[in-house]
Amino acid sequence: MKDDLPGATKEEVARHIPGLDGVRGLAILLVMFSHFIVVGGHLHDSHPFDRLLLSGFLGVDLFFVLSGFLITGILVEAKKKSHYFRTFYIRRALRIFPLYYSLLAVAFLSVPLLSPQDAPKLTGSDSPWWYWLYASNIGMAFKGGWLNSPTWIDLGHFWSLAVEEQFYMVWPFVVFCLKPKWLYRLCILLVLSSPIVAGILHETIGPLPTYVSTLSRTGLLAAGGWLALVWRDPDKKPRWLRLAVPVACISGLLLLLERTFLTDPRFAMWEPSLALICGTACVALASKTTGFSFFRRFFESDILRWLGKYSYGIYVYHHALKTVWMHFIWERIAVPMVGPGWAGTIVYFVIATIASLSLAWLSWHFFEARVLSLKRHFTYDSAAKA
């Protein structure tokens, strides 16, 4: 297990919850599926089964709930130790910055050398600083649409990484300043107010800027934070975890119905709330180390945990290299082999998935893990002794 957590202390390894790796694995599987299955243009949002296949974006919601759970838990425990802010931000930077900025460097610096005539397309009317400053979602709000990406690297999905980074910039201060009972109440308030906030944003800045806004995602992050506080409270934890199974099943069923047959806009407005409730219940089930044998076996399955281990690299690479996948896999392999129909889409899905997983595996073992090993110099335990 220690090899799976480069730079982790013995205490962190002991506290590691295997099921949460499975949650990451499920989330990245949903996201990757939703991006690859649309190739060929066979799906239509008006068809019930197609709407179900197009629901993989819910994996991003699951990521946000899990992030709120893990980050809040880390911060609550770190409050008892010294160098709270320094250690948190250094460890987060070691995990996120190297891969993120390496890809940006390749995206913005290599393309003019490879294709000088396309250099103006690198930014168009959009500043690359939206990406360099983890603010691409804010740039989308100003523009009212997707930002232009470099010629051969698609950075559209980096909006979610911007949301995460903006959360990291604010939440440590919130946790540090509030007592647990007030933090608990704040999380509930943020969850309950999230539909109102999303509705106001939708009317003022439009659907896409609302979708990628940190404010509209705060409810998901706060739901994870609320669960982290419950998980550490011996009085609240048993009571709430007993509700996890029925809540997950009921909200999941309602979400399934809404995504397939209940296409009326009056039902669609409940989709974000259902995704929040279902995602929180799934994280609760995965975080429980005893009982719920079916759910434990599911989230602790080898395949989901494997995907979870490499989920960050998979997320970054699978969509960033969309142009590469389309050129080499779709145009040169899938279509010539079986045509542009569903068979071609399946061939593309399989090969693009294998390519993305392989690249993420290589990236982890030869780049990310080596950087993460530096975390051993910035542990909360060692900081407390400093």
C-alpha cells in the first residue's frame, strides 16, 4: 500500500480508505465514457436511451463530492498541527501542478514550432492566462462560451481543475477559522442554497458559465465537507451511514428516471440536487470500512481501484489529446476498418480508452510518482515537530 501513496506517512497509509479509490475509478470511467461515446454523432439528447449514455458528465459531480470529503477531512485533522497552510498548499501543489503545467507548456509552447501558420489560433480572442492562473471557468463566464484551445490539445475540460484550485484557495481559511459546529452548519447552508445560487447564475450569466462556475459547484464540495465532519463524529456517523443505502438507491433511481424518461424541464431542474444526494451517499458507502458488503466489494474492486489510482492522469490526457485520438484512431483505424457507424464508435472507444490508460500509467510511474515522493519532506507530522 505504501507504494500506492508516494510520500505518505505510516499514519496516512493506515487511514487510507480503499473504497474511495473506487469512487475515483467510477467517476473517471463515467467521464471518459461520455467523451468517447459521442464520436460518430449517433447519440441524440431527445432519445431516452441516448440520454442515459450521455450521463457520464455526472462523474464530475462525483469527483467534486469526493474532493470536498477528502480535503475537509485533511484540513480538520491538520488544524491540530503546526504549519497548517504551508504543508497543505505544498502538498497540493506537488500533486496537481506538475502534470497540469507540463501539459500547458506543451500546448502553448510546442505548437508554434510544429505549425507556425497556426500560431494565431493558440489564443484567438482568449488569453492563455485564463489557463495559467487556473481561471478558465472564469474566462468562460466573461466570454459566454468555451475558450479557444491550442491547435492540437483540447483544454476545455480544465474548467473542473480550475474549480478545484479555487476551492483549495478558499476552503483552508474557512476550516481554519470556524469551529466544527459552525463549519457543519455552513456546509448544510451551502448545500441547501446551491439550487438557488445555480438558478440565479443561470438567469444572469447563462447555462454554460453556470455549469463551469465554482459557485454552482460549491454545494457538491460542501456536501463532501459535511460528510467528512459526520464521518468524524461518533454520535452522528452511525445514524447517517445507516441512511446511506436507501438514500443512494432512491436518489439513484430517481436520477436514472430523470435522465431517461422524465424529460420535462420541471423534472430536469431537480437533476443537480439528485446528483448531489446520490454522489454524497456513494462516497458515504465507499468510506465505510465495515458492513454494506455489496457496496464495499463494488467500490473496492480491483478494476475501479486501479482506475482511481491513475484517475488524475486519465482525466487530463483522455480529452486533452482528443485531436490526436480523432486523427489516428478514428480517421485512420476505426473508420477504414468498420466504417463511421456504431461499430466504428466502439472501435474508437476501445482503442482510445487503452491509449489513455496506458499514457496515464506511464505518466504516473515515470513522472507523477517521482514528484509525489517529495511529499515526505512536507508531512503534517514533521511540520508539527518543526
